[in-house]
Amino acid sequence: MEITAQMVSALRARTSAGMMDCKKALVEANGNEDEAVEILRKKGVASAAKKAGRTAAQGLVASYIHSNNKVGVLIEVGCESDFVAKNDDFKAFVKDLCMHIAAASPICIAPEDVPADILAKEREIALAQMADDKKPAEIKEKIVDGKMKKFISSVALLEQPFVKDDKLTIRDLLTQKIATIGEKIEIRRFTRYQI
């Protein structure tokens, strides 16, 4: 099948991947745009994994104040070069992260960063909710584990569904940006203020 420039541009608009990467993905997918998107996502995850060991010594500190002036966010996002830190795509990504944090109220970056005392309290609450339930103990434990996973995904930034596209988690969005920009990117820290 012939891959046209329009097909390549449509895929590029949809994924933000490079022109040659889009063309190769379309050739591999025999012109099927959805398959090409999947191919690009898989390659993006692979290339992001390769970049994980690099040092992200540059980056941005950005802020966001919501229109009601009652919520504000300050964030630090690292990258490998000042060239990328000045790139509009990177700046837009950091701004999206700020707005997401303002809207979704995460308490930490990764699941392993959720404080142990908060996890213990949530587990205690989940067990108390099931106190009158007649289910066997192992079933209750599985239900509580499921509730804990759901809780962690609601408070850990990387696991939250992105507010602009709930089909993507912040981790997926970060992986896409690493693949698109071609450098290691890491969310280092953030603070959310609310009146």
C-alpha cells in the first residue's frame, strides 16, 4: 500500500512523533492508522526505557494559578538539555502537568511515594467498611487490596488519568513526551496550594 504525505501528517498530528517514525509505522502497519499509533506507542515505551539511566540535569520550574485564585501549583520537571527546557512542546507539557495537579490533587509523584501512615489509615478504613460483611477473610483481603490500588491511583500523580484525556495516565503522557522529545524527562517535585 502506498503511504501518502497526508497519511503521515495525520498520524503525526495524532501522535506528535517524528515524520520518519510516522512513515515507518504506517509502512509496518500497512497503512492502518490505529495500528501505526500502537506501533509508535510501543517504540516510545522502548525508547523511554533506554533513556531512563540518563541524567536530567536541566529543566524548568513552573507555576500555575487557577482563575479563581484559590488553587496554585509549583512544579519542577527535569530534562537533559537546556535546549529542550526552552522547547515549546516541553513547556506546554509542564503547564499541562501544573493544570492537572491543580485539578486532580495528587499527594505524591509515584505509588511508592504514598506515605505509609496514609496507606495504613486507608487500609483500616477499608477493613472497617467490610466488618459486617459475611464474606471469607481471603475474599475481604482481595477486596481491600483492590480498594488500596484504586486509592493509590487516585493520589499518586503518575497513576492518575490525565484530566485532558482520561484514556492516558500521567505516566503514559510522560512516556509519550520522552519518545517525542527524545530526552529523559522526570517530574522531580511539586507543591499544590489551596485556600
